[in-house]
Amino acid sequence: MAPLLIALAAGAVIGLCLGALGGGGSILTVPVLVSLLHLDPHAATCAALIIVGLSALTATIGHARAGHVDWRAAAIFGVVASVTAFGGSIANRAADPEVLMLALSVVMLLAAGAMLYRTRRTAPGPDTSEPPDKQHVSGGTTTLTRTGTRTRAATRIARVLAVALVVGFLTGFLGVGGGFLIVPALVLALGFSMPVAVGTSLVIIVITTAGAFAERIGSTTVDWHVVLPFTVAAIAASFFGTRISERVSPTALTRSFAIVLIAVAAFVAADTVFALPM
């Protein structure tokens, strides 16, 4: 009974985070599965893909109804990320369990740092200012303006695609959704509002986790006694998470979660190091 209660409670917490933050909460799934439910790290990362993917899919519903999803951006980002997610899954099987957990603790610290940094900045909207070319050149203004605009757009798209490749690999290798990278990329590089970035992030997570899990079909055993209650609780809680995101300051939510991530990362690293044979 104790493992069932742990799975339900942990699933509820992660579902709330997914619904409220559009990601981030998924990064706690593997530590919970390993430390509290005693799954092997390889099995835990596979189980996390199912839990995170289905939870994100459910959380997407509320955001989609509110019009907070850019489907085109989600499709492009998700397809690109799925390529490296497939490769990340292959790398996962070859990695030592201790390496997976230590890598996860590092990623958790990076995620916390990214979240805290994000809360200290005011997310810019789409760039509507005149480019320098237009301000200082009198002849050929229209041509220079269009060239500058296209250059900036190409740079932003390149950055987003780079993030997609990194997110995909992390999803396949560590079983994380990558929302902590996706959301700021959409806000800072593409000028999305926070609600749209969150909703779009959830769709991307669904696509990427599906791509990573596809590589594992037939090669990894799933402990459904843990995965099913965990997933059900996460799905149910994700609806409440969506409502929380509409009522509570995103900054407060993000900072609180970042602090939790730092604490869990420290625990995972210490637990892994002390468990290594001396």
C-alpha cells in the first residue's frame, strides 16, 4: 500500500507542476521513481516518459481551449526534438545508472538556475522597434529594414531549433520533458506570451516523449503497477495546475519550484555518490 500512496502523491505533485508551469515538474519524476519507489534508473527514465507524456497531453486540453497553443511552432519544435530524443534513448541504455543520476542532478541544478534567471527578467514581446539600419541610413531604407528583420528572425529560429535538439536528447537520455528550456526559448526568442509558451510547451513535451518512448518499445519493461497510479494522479492534478497558473503569479510559482529543484538535486547527487562502492 505504501508504494501506491507514494505513487499517487508524487503523481499529484508532478501533475500540478506540469499544469501550472508547462513543464519543470517532469524533472522530479525520475528521482521519485528511483529514490522512493526503488525503480532502476533505466526503468525509471522509461516510466517517466509515459507519465510525463500522458500528463502533458491532459494538461494541454485546458490550455488549448483557452487558445494558448501555437500549433505550428509546437509541431516544428516537437519533430526536431524527436530526432535527438530517439538518439538520447539509445544513449540511455548504454549509460551506467550512476551516470544517469548524476547527470540528472546536474540538469536539475541548471533547470533551477534557468528558472530563477527567468524570473529576474521581464519577458520581451515581439520586437517592434526600428532596426539600426533604418535609423541611420537614408537611402535604400526599405531594403535594409527587410534584410535586418529577416536576419533577426533567422537568428531567433536557429536558437529555438538548437534548444529543440538539446531538449530532445535530454528527454530520451534522462526521461525529462524539458519545459524549463522550452518555455524561456519560446518567450525570449519568439516573443510568445507566458500563457502561450506554457501551452505550446506542453504539446512539444507530448511529441518529444512519444519519440523517445518509440525507441524503447520492446527493449524495456514497464512496471505498470507504479506507472498507472502515478499517471492517473498526475493527469487529475494537471487540471488543477492549469487553474493555478491562471490565478497565482508565475514568478512566485517558478521561484518556489526552483528552490525545490535545488534541494532534490542535492539529495540525488549525495545519494548517488554515497551509494558508489568505495
